[in-house]
Amino acid sequence: MSLPFLVFLVAWLVGMAGTFVPALPATVIIFAGTVAATLLDGFQVWPDLPFLLTFGVITVLISLVDNVASAWGARRYGGSKQAIWGALIGGLVGIVLPFGLIVGPLAGALVAELFVVRKPLQEALRAAWGTLVGLLTGIAAKLVLHLMIGVYELWRLWDPSRSVFGAA
């Protein structure tokens, strides 16, 4: 394993864990690991620059997945903009609670629908459920994309002849 491989591997593992923690910019961490590994590997304009530019665009798109998926879920199940904000705030508060990453957005959307929008309980529950479905869909999509990017980058950097641990 080369140093660039190890640098990316650490960043990717942190990013993969961060996929499940809304406060951590998981995709940005993985992208930063890719940039660092590429620079350590001896940056070359071709093929590294097109790869990094493409991955930069993908990073921005992946970062939007959570927002789009939560909004889709809330809208699909009749939620309001306030439910989306409630889910976001609930998710952030939920970081410090057991099962908070699931319960937080659900509770935040429910509280927003009940007390801010003043919807009846059935409608508020439906909107909260939709927000949760969207959030979980977004997390699943990000997880798959992070896995694909990580496997590709690890494959790209793999070079057993340049092991930091000496010759095998």
C-alpha cells in the first residue's frame, strides 16, 4: 500500500462513517482525500485533472442528494417547508441522542407540522413519515455513491510495488 492509497483510505473510511452523521460533510471529506492522494501520487494534468474536475462536480451533486430526497419525501407525503426545516433541525439535535439520526428528523418534522403549520395529527404524522422516508432514501443513495467512488479510487491508487511497509 502506497502513502496516497493510505491517505485516501483513511479519508474514505471517515467519510463513509460520516455518511450517517448529518453534521459531517462526508462527501467533501472523501473528495479532500482524493485530492490529497492525487497530489501525493504525483499530480499529472492528464488524467488527474479531468478526474478531479469530474469528481468535484459529482461531490456537489451528491451533497444535494440529502436535501432533494428529504424535500421529495416531505412533498410526496404532504409535508410543508416547515416540516423540512424541522427535519433538518431535528437531525442536527439527534446527533447527540441514541437513535437520534432517525428519531430527530421524524420528531422535528412532526413538531413543525403540528405546532408551526398547525396541521391535524394524521396529516402531520404523514408528512413526518415522508420526510423520514426521503432522508433514509438520501442516505442510502449517498452510501452507494460513496462506496462506488471509494472502490474506484482505491483501485486507481493500488500499487503493491510502492508499499510504505517495504517489499512484500
